[in-house]
Amino acid sequence: MGPDLQPYTAAEHQPFRIGEGSCEALLIHGFPGTPAEVRPLGEMLAQLGWQVRAPLLPGFGVDIANLNQRRRSDWIESAAREWEALHASSETRLLLGYSMGAAVAMHLAAKLQPERLVLISPFWRAPRLVHALVPLARLLVPNLRLFKKADFNDPRLRQMFATIVPDADLDDPGVQEYIRTRFTLPLAAMQEVLRLGSGAYRLAKEIHSPTLILQGTGDPIVRPAETRRLVLRMRNAQVTYREIHAGHDLLEAGNAQFEQAAREIAAFAGGDQPGVPIGVQSGFSVNILSGSPRP
């Protein structure tokens, strides 16, 4: 019998509610993440006097084994229930989504029009080839073995698994084989993510909320060109757009990119939108910052 590795059991992957104050925020994690992704931002907002909630979307975290049974409607409805749990009497309510979570947030924002909307590395579209191949591939290979050829000497891979399954001995051949064969991505779930993103883009023009969008200039997953298209699509919202010299790791606490992103979010949450507009069209302004941290 092989090892029984249960991913995402650590407390950091659980939903959280922290902070006190008259303003409330809902933070939505990405794919295939957990509330741990947005915890550093939540703690920052809590220090600024916000009440912060971050749910665990269905099919993620300890429920990852059931991801192939979840649909995009499950994620949207779960986030909507969390939003409804915020107090209507709050001075300000902020909705924030990261990566796939940004697509979920856009679905909500089009209907609920939050007082503040923050989209970080907002996923809405994969390369066309991915859109074309996923529906066909899932018929032949329902589950993609992401780590089939994994190099367990790679420090980045070891760091990732230290977060997902901290007790796993990655030098154990049995553990390595288990990960290579059992840690898979259901392509049915991937197709749901693609459909979620497409729907978010269609709804973007219905969003009227003041919106901050943060994008990494070197993001290989959510490319800047696609995010700029999204900004233009949001022609009915007051959009402040920031590009930061970073990849998809804008929320990785402890680096300069996170510090800059945190400053931008803190300023926006407080009603301040610094930056020099480079263009104004149909009621929104687009702002670009260099990625270098401010003094």
C-alpha cells in the first residue's frame, strides 16, 4: 500500500474571518488555491480596520478530491453567499479576487456592484489552443498527470509541496511515485475554469464599481495583453490599472512585488487612487506604474 497523502490539511488553507471595523472585505482565492493565497492581504486589511472574510471554494483545499464534480456555478454561488453574509450597514464593502477568483468576483460584481472591486492577475482567457484542446482531451484523458515527470530536486517544487503536504518525505521513492500518479488535474474542472473566465469577460461591461486591477508584466498565466483587453471591456467602470514588474506571484508575501501590490490595495481601499492617467475613454482612466517599489 502506498502513502496516504492528504493535501491542504494545514490550518492556513482553511477559510478565515479576521479583523474588526466598519468596513468589510471578501477575498476570493485562485485555482487550484486556498485562502492561504490571500491571507497576507487579509491581515493587512485587518490592520487597517477592516473585517475580512476569505472562503474556501467548493472542490478546493481538503475537498480537492471532488474538484471534478464541481461546476463554476458552485464557485459563484458559494462566493455570493459569503457576500450576503457581509453586513449591509457596513461603511464600505470591498470584493477582491485573485486569478480565477477574479473571474468569480466579476460574476458577482456585475450583479451586486460592490463599493470597491479589486482584481489581481485576473484570469478570463487561456490561449486559444487550450480552449480548443481541453474539451477534446478530456474525452481521451479525463485527468492530467501534472507531475508525471517531476524533478523532486527542484527547490521550487519542494517548496510548493511543503505547503500542500508538509509531512511528505519527497526523497521517498514511494511518495514520489504516488505524487506522479495520483496528483492529477481533472480536465472537466479545467473546462469549467475556462467557461467561468469567458462568462466573466462577457459580464465585464456590466460592472460599474470603482475597480483596481493589478497585473504582473511578466505573468505567463494571465498575460498583460489579455488584461488590457479586459480593462477596455470594463468601459462602464472607473478602472485604475497597475502593471507591476512581477509574474503571477503578486500575492507572495515577503517580496517587493507583494509590498507594492499591498500599498496599491491599501490606498484604493481607503478611497485614494494614486497614479498618472495615460488615457481616458468612456468614463474610465487607465494608469500604468513602473514595477519599482516606491521609496
